[in-house]
Amino acid sequence: MGSLRTDEVPEARAEAEAKTGAPWPRITLVTPVRNSVAYIEQTIRSVLSQGYPNLEYFIVDGGSTDGTIEIIQKYEKELAGWISEPDRGMYDALNKGFAHSTGEVMGWISATDMLHVGGLKVAAGVFRDLASVEWITGYSTVFTEEGMTVYVGACHDMRLAKGLPRWSRRRFLAGANHSIQQESTFWRRSLWEKAGGRVDDSRRIASDFELWVRFFRHAQLYTVDALIGGFRVHGDSIGLADLEACFRVHDEVIEKELDSAPKARWIRAFRALDQRILKIRKVRYVWRKVVRRALYELPGPDWPPVIRWGPGHWILSP
């Protein structure tokens, strides 16, 4: 069994700062894992091979018995720390890792998923260049079980929208753009602390969605026109095994949030109407094409700008 600790890499960080003229923020990244020997090495290498100069990377194993621990041990000198002990699932493991963390920027990458080349510098560069931004997500990306990139763009419900998806709290609670890809999403520690400082580990699915709902109380979600991370489609995926169960959790979380959200009466009314119309075969196609698409695409003051490369630095672009 390893241990969770905090490491410094001052030489690498000093070299990077000399080249860029500004410090790279420390990134905390956590990987929860249990019995993922077929994928974990690709995940670890996708993180460490980036050579990010100020990375705090923890791996929290739930007591693997399939060779996963031996792979983690190959890389333990490059980790901030790792442990292997029984836990109550992925979200419990994440809370253990984040509890030992110090990074200004935070995120997690599951044991089957991967970061894109340069993804950490994309995330870090945005937070370094744009002080007002607290929460970001990149393009959704899908990998095959073998690790090939096969899809980049809108994911699931976002296919209703053209171009880069955008988010606002009201539209999110009303039912638009629920597929915020966790592997592409990073945030500041200040937002994490304002939102409660932990992931809800009382359930085994969809707690990332519940975390996003809490984040929306305090900050806008900005879309970055870049690749950061991606999701691997594979047979053992907990979320893909029962999407209907995930959607039920989404609805439960939203209904609870609407108890205290502003203008909740109108959002509830729209959601109820939406569910009724989607059950009517003769009108649901037009409803999706007109009303739902407007929810995704119609510009409004609640939309934050997109983050794009300058070049030379990241900028907010209408």
C-alpha cells in the first residue's frame, strides 16, 4: 500500500515559468480505480507523459486484485501519492484524494479515460490567463475500448445544438446540455470550497452531475475551444450500463435544486410541459426542432463567452 503525500518539483516549475513569463498553477488530479488492469496504464501515461511542471497527481485504489496495483507501483515515483484500501465506490475514492490535495486547479480522470496531449496546459493556461474564470470544459471526446479517438464534438443531448455548446444555470436546470463531460472539466479550488468541498458519495452514479449543479450556484461554466480529455466507451462502464438510472438521478437532483433556485416556478412549468409533449408522437419532433433547439442555441445574456486561443494567450470570445 502506498501513501498520499504532497510533492514539489521546483526545478521543472522554475524552467516553465522562465519560458512563459508566468507561473503554471498547481493542478490537482485524482484517479479513482478498482480492478482496471486493462486500462489504467494508458490513463496514467496520458497524464504523466504531458510533463506538466506543477502537477499533483493522486491515485486512489479501492483494493484491486487484478494487477492494477503493480501498474501503479511502476509509476509511484512520479505520483504525489497513492493508496489501496477498500472504499464505498468512485466518489468515496475521489474525496479521499481531494482531501490530501493542495492544487489551485482541480479535476479528476477515471481509470479508463484519458487526457489529450497538452490537455493539462490548456486547462492551466486558461486559469492563468483569465482570472474571472472559475470553471471550464473542453470539447467532448470519445475513445474506443482500444483507445482510438473516434468522436469529437457534441455528446448525447448536445447534438441538438450546432457548434460549441454553451451553458447557463437556468437552461441547465430546464433540461439543456446535461452532458458536461467530466474528463474535460476543471475548476478552481475556490469554487470547490464554495460548493461544499466534496463530491456526494452517497450514490454510485451521476454524482458529477450533482456537483455541477452546486457549481452553477456560484459560477458560470465556460466552454474552451480545445481538447482537454475524453471518455472511453467500454463494457464495464457503470454509467453506460444503465443510462435511464443516471437520468433519474439527474431529475431528482434538479427537482431538489429547484426548491431554492430563482424563477424555479417557470423552470418547473417548462420541464413538466416538455415531458408531456415528448410523449405525443405527432408533435414531439417539431417541439425538439423548435423549442428544445432554441433552449440550446438561442443566444441570451445568460450565455458566457467562449474561451479561445489568442494566439499567445487565452481570450474570451463572444
